[in-house]
Amino acid sequence: MRHVILDTETTGLSAAGGHRIIEVAAIEVDNRTVTNNVFQVYVNPQRAVDQGAFEVHGLSNEFLEDKPTFDLVVGDLLAFIKGSNVVMHNASFDVGFLNMELAKLGMGVFGDHCEEIIDSLTLARRLHPGRRNSLDALCERYAVDRSSRTLHGALIDTQLLAEVYLAMTRGQDSLLQEDANQGQASQGNSSTSIRDNNVFILPASPEELDRHTKYLEALEKQESVKPAWLNLPD
């Protein structure tokens, strides 16, 4: 499945309060590989950028005044995400702004134009409950280099998020691949053994076996219950 990693920058924090999108960036991840297929555009919001937002992303009113308005770029954006799963960090924020911009144009909601919306923040909270799960924190946790990120920007954030998302989901793919490989091996060669899989077995020494037996005997005497595995037939 094709994935698109997407991020926005805005004039402020509230779409309901009249703030607008000023940058959209998206990069393609195909077959778990980040491709060179990139979408990025600055947008004239037709309103002022809040000072607090400017301090985060550095996009000034002067810089944005000659950029196209959202209605002129939305077609290319929707074409880019069509048929893909779209990954966003704290997706409710970006989707709220995208839905607002689409509603102004009578174009439905963002989810109408892609296969699925995946919130990487929700995924991170499931994987790391009780821990900080900001993009910066996840970059540090997964050893993703963010040294080039001096300000927030939609394009750099999508690049970082792509690496983080692939790292967060890599274990699932590894397990699936391992199961597939084992299935193919068992079908192709019924005599496949542990040795064939390069697993090193270190047997217990006689002394270790003796200590283990004495431990089980003491445990059985203390609890007056025979270990269940000793009841199994040989």
C-alpha cells in the first residue's frame, strides 16, 4: 500500500478561529521506501500570521503575500494523496485545517480523498504509553537525525516523520516477514531444523541440571504440588 506522509503549517492554532494553512508538504513512501516523489507548496492565507506561529515556523506575511491561494493548489494536493494511506502526527490538527479549507471550496472532507488517515501520534501513544511522543521525542527515541531542523517546517517534518513512522512499524513487518520465511522454508524443505536456521544451542552442564532438579524438588516439597510439566507424558 502506498503511504503519504503529510504535514501543514498554519497562521495560528485554531481553524475554527479563522486561521489558515500556509504550507503543505507530503512525501511518498512506497513499499516501505521513501521515494523522490514530493509535494510541497506555500500558500497565501489572505490573513496575518500570528506572532507565536511565526516564531515556530518562520513564515512571514511578506514571504507569503505572493504565493498562490489554497484553491489554486488543492487540485495538485488531492491528486498526490489519491489512493494512499495518509500519515500525520497529531492528525486531528492537520485534518481540522484541511477540512476547513476544503469546506470553503465545497470539496467535502479530507478523508473523502484518500484511503485512510493514520495518526502517528496515536500509534506512538500505544507503543510508548506515559512517555513524551512529540516528533522531537520520537526522533530521539528512534535515533533519527534532526540536526537540520532549526525551525518547524512542513517539508522537514514530513521527512523526519517518515523515518519515525517506518521505525515504529518496522517490528510488525519483521514479524510478518519472519513468519512468511518460515512458512516458505517448511513448504520447500520438510527437514528444516534448528541448525539450518543458525540457532546456537548451549546445553546445560551436569552440575546445572543437578541444581535445577534439586530446586524443583525443594519447590515441590514446599508447595506440596508437583510441577505441571512433570505430569506430562514423555
